Amino acid sequence: MATSPPIDPALHQTLRAVFGFESFRPNQEDIVRAILAKRDVFAVMPTGGGKSLCYQLPAVMLPGTAVVISPLISLMKDQVDAANENGIAAEFLNSSLGAQEMSDVIRMLRSDQIKLLYIAPERFVANGTGGSTGEPMRFESPLPEDMQRLIHELEARSRELEGEN
């Protein structure tokens, strides 16, 4: 019989204070604990199963900015709005933003004012003007070095997964 991991007061306090929940849904706590332990996680959950909490809670508890790759712009906006309502500094980068808005988000990112950054997948294959060239977009100057490294790792992993199909 498996034993439950010890209760982490900071984890449950953040769950209550930021999200207003007294307890986790099935599997959420294990996923969150794995992310907080900096282990790779691949989680498949049903619609309404609480996936967002699984990356938002660690984003609140860990230093830096969490990057979320999201293919649906409307869902991305909803997620950012909900995160902001919970007091989590969240923004998105996608084709719906104008040049000034994108500049504002990048400025906030550079000054460490964003905890959650949602990025559309096309940001990785755009030529900088929104058109697709098949070449990965490089966020050379606006993003901090650790964020650039993360994005390059995501690009490499994406290519690796494509090769497996």
C-alpha cells in the first residue's frame, strides 16, 4: 500500500491563499510536488481536471518566470485573466499583440515582473513579423539568458519528438 507524502504547509498555504482551495483534485498534488522538485513531468488530465493549477502553483512558489506554451489564443487570454485575478503576474506573447504591447510585455519580462508567460507555438517559427518561414524565431535580446536557454531546450525537445513520429 502506497503511503501519502508528508503535507507541505507552504504548498497547502499557497493553494489556499492564492487559489482559494482547501485541497487538491486527484493527481494534482503529485504533479505539483514533482515540478517543485524540478523533475520532468508529463501529465495527461481530462478537461476540467485542474491542469492549470499544476503549473500555476509551482510558478507562484518558484523563483523566476514559468513559460507556458499554449496553442489557443482565446484560452491563453482567459488563463492570463484568471491568473491576474488570483494575484499572479501573467502575460502572453502571441499574434494578437501590437508592437507596443509586445514591447511592454518584454520590458516586464526583463525586469522580472512576470511569473507566468504564455507563448503561442507560432512564436517559435515566425520570422518576427508574424509570418511563418519554418525557421525558429530567436528571442535573442529581449529575454534573459536563462529564458533563452529554456526556449532553445524546448525547441530541441520539440524537434526530437517530431522525429519520433
